[in-house]
Amino acid sequence: AQSVTQLGSHVSVSEGALVLLRCNYSSSVPPYLFWYVQYPNQGLQLLLKYTSAATLVKGINGFEAEFKKSETSFHLTKPSAHMSDAAEYFCAVSPMNYGGSQGNLIFGKGTKLSVKP
Amino acid sequence: KAGVTQTPRYLIKTRGQQVTLSCSPISGHRSVSWYQQTPGQGLQFLFEYFSETQRNKGNFPGRFSGRQFSNSRSEMNVSTLELGDSALYLCASSLGELIAKNIQYFGAGTRLSVL
């Protein structure tokens, strides 16, 4: 069975510092991987996704993530944090051999990012 | 272009009642998925509909049901509400079915409180 583990339920960084949010997955077959962001009282917004093309994926708002099969990881990074990045971030996985339909997303528990001025 | 619209935004019900939540997808989108979000369990997939057909279903009891209409609007119903059903219910729509080729757009959710 697939699963996603996000290390650290809360991460705090200073404005301008590197953002690193960790995600490890467990899957018997190579998966599709996603990062979503959720702002207070809003739904989720897709930041980026890995679908077996380039292992370094660039997303919106300056975020990127690298798929590392040997480490079963898909960590999210941003070189310089902005105050507007404060939100909750979710990593999600969907196995490639499922037929690829939308619904089979398994989410991590989320990481709340705080940005200090 | 209007986003995914979920109504109502907030709902308060008592145990044993039933509730119907509505989701209007982005115009032209044919795939609609529902998720339940709680502090304890996080985000869990409920069901997915494409062209009025249920394609996938998560691991929820039969009290949770859904449907999709010919205009792609979707409703989910929860019967015999329990306290544990208190959650944020999120709806997401996408143009097509394949997750690799499409982007899911989420609504702001319906927050259900069961007293």
C-alpha cells in the first residue's frame, strides 16, 4: 500500500532563508508525486507534480522539488522564503499503475510553514 | 472563469441527521473528486466522478454517497451523521480524468459541524 510521510508538522524559517519541507513515500511501483499548498480557509492549490519526466520539478511561486528514487523522497525547496509563503503544505502520491485517474491521491499529514520577519 | 464553487460554506447539523453538500466544477471540467479533511486523519479521498460515473471510491462507510449530474455538478450525501463526520469537505475538479495530464482545482470547502 502506498503511503506518504512528511517529516515535521511545523517548520519555521526567517524571511529570506531556505525553505525545505520533507516528504518520503512508500510505493511498490514508481508513483506520481505532488505538492499542494493550503492557505487558511481555502482549498488546496497544486504547486508542482512529478510524472516520470525530469527528476527536478519546478513549480509555481519559486518552489521546486527533486524526485530521488534511491531515497524514496520528494522534498520541496525554495531558496528564499517570503512572508506570503506561510501556509500548510501537503505531499501526495498516486501510483502510476493505477490507471492514472484523479481520485487515487494519498496525502501526507501536512507541514505548517511559518515565516518570521 | 469562475473557480470550483462549494455550497454551503458552513453547516451545523445534529447527530442522526443527513446532509447534502454541493459542488459546481469549473466550466468544462468533467472530473470531480471529494475529500474529507480532519485534524486527526488529514486528507482522505472519498470518491471521484467522471461523466456521471463513479470511477473510484475511498474507504468510507456506505453512509457516504455521491452523484454527478449531466452538467458535471456533483453532490455528496452523508446519512445518519456521527460526531466524527465533523470535517472540512473539499471538492476538486479537473478537465480530464488522468492525473498525469490534468490539474485538480480545489474549492474552498464546506465545513460541517455535527453536534
